[in-house]
Amino acid sequence: MDKHVGVTRQQLEAGTWGEHIARDAPAVVLWTDEQRSESVQATLEARPPGDVWVFAYGSLIWNPTFKFEESRVAVIKDWHRSFCLSVSAGRGTVETPGLVLGLDQGGTCAGVAFRIAEPDLESELAVLWKREMITGAYAPRWLDVFDADGDRFGSAIAFTIDHNSPNYAGNLEREVIITRLASASGFLGTSADYLFQTAEGLRSRGVLDDELDALAIAVTKSMESL
């Protein structure tokens, strides 16, 4: 596993996160501050009653970068974790694009829900949007979150994949996913490390994802053969 920890809050607040992407992948269209602000406001206008939770299913599990009051294991329904977002910067390059996770339709997904305190909503959602909505590849939506017993405990913002994004890479063959994860690397580290840290982050919370673990084993074997 490499020593990269992923994007930092300092990078997000300073704007260097977007600068790095623009430098390494100049063809990628970045969202403006105005677009992100409008998206945050639209999301909050659709807010259900109750606390604001954020559902983490990938790197937010082990590197949230925003302040939160509480975290707990959560399950969402009708969506699943998928390596369906192609990246040509960060965890890959233009020549060797990597893959990161998105929530795609169907199935269920276990992850971590983070509760943001009401006084911190404006500042912390701004940071979160600078990270997750850097290119607008996700469609933020409110989803019900359930505990391990199947009881609903609230509504969470979840960043689902936008099928209209030019970077959407759903329905890739498994061998293609393995090859891309095993070979891609960018200024944040490798796509493989993103996978490994997500699997470890889930295990540290007592969540077992057999499919993710099997993928990690396959990617490790592929890396050994490179």
C-alpha cells in the first residue's frame, strides 16, 4: 500500500485540488464555485425532516475531510457500490485512466453514515461539494439509511453516479476493471490503493464486502504479474 492519504481538507479549501486536476487532465471540465453552491442549495431545499447525514461508501469512509458529530455503520437500499467512474487525474492519468467508486442503481450497499451538526452545515457541505462535485460526475440525492437491524434512522446525502457524465464507466468487464485498478496511478496515489483502503476501512467498522475483498485479491495478483 502506498503512503498517499488522498485529498486533504487544506487542498480543498485552498483550491489546489482543482488546480492539480486541471494541470494533469486539461480536457476535464471542472465545476465552478457557483455551480457547486447552487447544487448545495438545491440539495438542502429537498432536505427531509431530521438530521443531516452523509453516506460514505468509498474514500469518504477512511478520509472524510469534513467535520462530523457522529458516525455509524449504515445500509442503503436500491443502490450498490461500483467502480464506475473513470478518472484521468488523481488516481490515474490521461494515458492510463483509473477507476473510483460511485453508487449505481440496484442492490444494497453497506457503508458509514456521518452526521453533520446543524451549525456546521454551510461550511462542511461546501468542503464536501468541492471534493465530490469537482466535475459534477455525481448526482447528490437523499436516501434512507438503515442500521444493522434494518431500522431506518435517518436520511443521508449520497453521491450517486450520473449516467450522463462523460466519465461514467459502468458495465465494464471484470478483467478490465482489474487491469485498470492494478495499473493506474496519479497525484493522489494508485487506484489499487483506493480499493485496498476502502476494503480496510469497511473491515475496521466490522463491515464485510465479499465482492470488494475478492476484487482486492484479484488486483493484488494482477499487480504482481505486471
